[in-house]
Amino acid sequence: MTKMEETVAERRAYVDQIRASFYPEESGSAQTGKSAFWKNSSFSENQEGEGEAKYSSLGIRTLIACLIFAAFVYCDQKQITFHQYKTKDVWKQIEWNPLPLEELQETIKISLRQ
């Protein structure tokens, strides 16, 4: 074995050792390498090459965002207030820009000229 192959083998063994330390040993036999990683990861063991995740919260987050938007539109149409806040107040907060971009652009232009 050449020096490069020995180094690669040592690094691979080290990575496998670190990976194994993150997962508890099952029934007295330690799993090493890919089998331990794939068994305990969030990817399906049957589809190792594809890497399909078991759980995803994107659908739930999208549904919640749609429901909040629908509630906002409904409150806007019916003129409903919530703790004395109207939809116009929400629009003001969305449109409010705390950074004076025009002044920043002028300052940057001045500093670039010098």
C-alpha cells in the first residue's frame, strides 16, 4: 500500500469511528460505516442511492402560510380587528422601511468617488 492509500484508509476509519460514536450500539453489536449511518439517518435504508427523506415539514409550513394569508384577506374584506389592530396597520408595518436606502446609496456613491 502506498502512503496515500494508507492515509485515506486511516481517515476513513477515523470518520467511521466518529460516526459510530453518535449512534448508540444496538444489542451489543456495534455497527460501523455506512450501515450505521443509513440506519440512523433520516433517509430511507431501502433507497440509499436516492436519498429520499422520511419526513418533511414543507407541506405543513405551506398550509399554515396559506391559512394565515386567507385569514388576513378575510379580515381585510370584513373589516375585522384583532386587539385593536386593523389590516391597514399590518400593511403599514409591511411597507415601513427602517433603512433609508436613498441616503445609504448616496453615502456609498460619495465614498466610492473619493
